[in-house]
Amino acid sequence: MADENINQGGGAAGSSAQSKLESSKTHARRAAEDLKSAASSMAEDYRDKATQAWDEAKVRVRTLQEDGEEYVRENPMRAVFTALGIGFVLGLIFRR
């Protein structure tokens, strides 16, 4: 009779432990899925921001290039002397 009580009690405890284990597994899976979706969402946000920054940088570079070309066309002598002066200074710096 004592053995039957132990087996019945152990069975109930085992069933409870099994259900807790399944519940924990389910909870862990849900948490992993939530984490995965959050990481995916963040990656998309950062990708969008990087693409936007890259596009803005390309526009700025084009604008600077156009402004530089316009300046050189309007002031050719000043542009040549400025380039010579910068080259001379860089030559002195790299010579040492």
C-alpha cells in the first residue's frame, strides 16, 4: 500500500514536472521568436538609415563637385595658384 502511494504521488509529480517543462519550452520558443523579430526589425531600420545617409552623401558630393567646377570656371587663375600653393605645402610636409 505504501508503494502504491509513492508511485501515484511520483506519477503526479512527474506529470506536473513534464507540464512545467513543456510550458518552459513553449515560453522559450516564444521569447526566441520575439527576439528574432525585434532583431530583424532593428536591422531593417538600420539598413534604411544607412541607405538614406548614403544617398544624402552622394547628393552632397555631387553638389560640392558642381560648386568646385563652377568656381574654377569663374576664377581659373585663382584656382591654379591655389592648387600650386597647396601642392607646394604638401611637398614640404612630405619631404620631411
